[in-house]
Amino acid sequence: MESAGAEVARVALEMLSGIPYPKIHIFCGPGNNGGDGFVAARHLINRGAQVWVYTTKNQDRYLNDSLISLNVLKNMGIETITLDEKLVPQLPLSGDLIIDALLGTGTQGPLKEPIHSLIHHVNNSGLAVLSVDLVSGQDGNMKEQDWVPIQADVTLSLGALKPSQVFMPNASYSGRVQWTPLGFPRHRMMEIPWMLVESEDILPVWPRRLDHGHKGLGGKLLVWAGSRGMMGAGHLCTKAAQMAGASMVQWVCPENQLDIAQTLNPEAMALPLPIIDDDLDVESSINVILDRLSWADALVIGPGLGTSPKTLEVMNKILAEIEIPLLLDADALNLLAPLQKDRPVSKGPCIITPHRGEAQRCFGDVPSGGTDLMQWVSKIARDYNLCLHLKGPPSLTATSIGEVFVNGSGNELLSTAGSGDMLSGITGALLAMGILPPHAIFAAAHVHGLCADILKEKHGALGHNTLDLLEQLPTVLNHT
């Protein structure tokens, strides 16, 4: 409770940066969330804030650590205000911030008074709101509910992320979600199978090229992508890989599309696959790709690949020989669907990046969201011994040992043709630079989402394509 309350105070002061002697209202429920609010109040008062503390139950209803924290406040001379249904509508809410420490993860069913009236009053106050652990009035396991919870600007999720904080439409009430592990030991965190990916986890440790390095040290990526009418997918993938940091990218494509590939991306080396009767020469294509695998540090297969039977035949032959990190996306997944548990995808580590439709073709029915979806992606990744990245919103990365990483960045600008090809290229670059597959894909997904967030903030939600997203990548990666 001490750690939680201190974190709440820290985030509150970040939200109020630049405001001297801020005025803060803290609403404390009868459980542990209320205790967190009492501790936060003490820290904020000690930092010079003007604080009003409200309770929804008489003080004799508080127990254990919450009672201790309340008594500390009383010993400091801070009087709390006990709310009832009649007092709530008359409550003047002026100032700078409301801290919502009313209800926690135990909330179920419609709200009772005075909580129901208080939530309505807070939502109509016009003040910024910071919610502690979970937006009050929200069921943490649900993606949708019939009653309205508090609308927060920021939610500080304590210890573990809650499904309602990431699955729409409930997630919209949480505002911007921040997560703190509160010093939970690693073995305890592993009992909680989902964690939030944040920028401070990603950007400071993004691999950088050495000042005295050369192009052979930055990662060599092989990308098999593109077919007639779909060469743009290969362009977006290879270009994103180059911009994300891969020193050398080679684009594998049918020889009758070679001129298009070299025109679209002259910086990517091109590797043509032989053609017979306007389709791949299977044996020759297999040999071309296998010969080049020894050069590459990682391999991406799928963007715009097409779904011809001969393409599948080539892929089936080479997959059994691949030992370097592999990413399968788009048509590669459509060709392999449905995936079988007893069929290893490759000898080395493998990432698959389906959207919901592709996931359904590969594995059958996909839960709509919430805890069921979290558990589903975890089980699939474990059962198939691979890294599964299910595109969102929100996007979820499940590892072969059952961890699930939730990405909170991104917006509707990602729902455009070519966006997934860009993600594959960024991920492929990280794999080529030696980043482990789970870290590579959730880092790439977060940066991918940040590109959309920056683009929308700069220019609004309309009038953009994937190349516009790609242009934001240097800004994101250099903002450490």
C-alpha cells in the first residue's frame, strides 16, 4: 500500500507538472484502493498540494492497512469528509485533479449509492481524473458492461494489467494506462500472464549501430515477399526493415517481378526466383532460397506472397531447413492454414503475426476479447511452441512459455492496407540484429503504434496511408 500510494502521488504530480500548489480531490472507497488513496494524499500534502480527502463509508468501516493509513492522515491533522447520497450533488469540485481510489477489482454488477451518483458527478466535473489500479465502477474482466464507470484521463494499473483496460469499448474509460509492477517478485508476476509494453521499456534499448561499425554488423535480413499485383507489400516490408536498423536487406521475389522490386526499393538487394509458365520453378526456387539462408541472420516470409500451390510447395520444402529466426505473416499463414500441432514450422525460433481472420483460419474460433482471449493466445503459443502476435486492437504477443504482452500504442491509422507489412519489416530488422523473437515483435508493435499516434497527433485521423506511417519511424526511434 505504501508503494502503491507513492506511485499514485508520483503520477499525479506528473499530470500536474507546472502547476504550483495544485488542488486535488481524492475519493477513497472502503477497500485497499481507499488505503492507496490515503497514502497518496499524505505524499501529495508533503509536496505542497492542497488536498481534500473523501470517504464513502464511516471511518470505523476501514480495516488493516487502510485503517493505519487513514489514522496517519488524522494524526497529521487532515480531516476526511464522509459522503452520502444527499451530499454528493452539492459537492463543489473545482481545482486541478481528481484521484479516483473508490473501487478496485472486486467490483461486480450495477453500482450502488453513493458511488453511482459520485461517478456521475466526477464525470461531469470537467477536471482531469487519475484512477488507481482500475477505473471505479468497471469490472476488470469484462470488455463491455451496461453501466457507466468513471471516465479517467490516466489509469495507474498496479501489479497486473486488467483485461478491461485494453479491450474496447471498456478500455476507452481508462484513458492512458500506465503500469507499475510494485516490486512484485518475478515468480509472482509469472502467475499473472499479461504485462503492458510501454515506451520506456523499448526506446532506450533499441539496438544502435556502432560509431565505427560497418554494414555487415547491423543485421542481414532476407525477405521473401511480393507477387504479381502485390509488390507494394514487399516494398513496405523491406523499406521498414531498413529504416528500423537492418544494415542489409535482400528481397526475394519472382524473377518476372524483379524490375518492379528494384524500382520500388533500389537499396534492397534483389534475389530472383526462377519462373516456368508464369509460376515458380519449384526445385530451382528451393535451391535459390536455401543457398541464401547461410547469409541471413533472420528471415521474413509472407507479405504479398500470393497463394499459388507452387509457392506453398517451395515454402514447405524450405521451412524444414530454416534454423535462423523466422517471421511468418499474411499469405504465408494463409498457405499453411490450418496449422497442425504435430508439425514444426521451422527448426529455429518462429513468430507468426496473424490478424483475427488469419488466426481463425490457422487455429479455429478466436474469442472476442477479455480474459478468454488472453488465455487463448497464451495456450496457442504454448501448444504450438512459437511466438504468436495477434494484431489488435489491442495487439497481444504470447510467448512459448505462456507470457502475454499487451501493446497499448496505436490507433485507427493502423487499420490500413500495408500496415502489417511495415510491422513485419520492423520486426525482421530486430530479429536480424539479434533481438529475441518475443522482444522483437512486441517492441516492433509498440513502435509501429507510436508511428500512428504521432501521425494522428500531427495531422489528424484522415488523409494518410502506410507510407505516411513509415515516415514517422525516424522520429519515434530517435526520441529516447
